[in-house]
Amino acid sequence: MTTHESPIQLLKGTGHRLTSQRVLILEAIRSLGGHVTVEQIHQRVIERNPAIDQATVYRTVRLLEETGILDR
């Protein structure tokens, strides 16, 4: 990230919806810190919402990469 905006502000700024699933995924990424896998993110997310499947995490991570919010 090159700006000082939060990932949530950046996501809103790209015109994408800010869903509760996306917020949980962003929070999981932030809390895990460093280089993490989708599987690690998913494990953290399902602690708070077991209904979120791994495909949702993959789609969200891809969206965050495409919008420049997350670096691979």
C-alpha cells in the first residue's frame, strides 16, 4: 500500500461493496501480520463466522490484490 488510507477506505474508494465477510477477512489479515496463506486467513475467519468458505476468502484476496490493497 502506498497511501495512509485504511484498507477499508481503499476498498470503498474502488467502488466495491464493503461486506461483513470482507471486513472479517481484512481483520484476519491484519491480525495475522506478515506473509500469510489463504488457509491461515480462512482458519482465523471461521473462528468468528463458520459460514465463510475458503472460496470466499480466495475471491476476496484476489479482489484485494487487483485493487492494489494487498500485495501478493
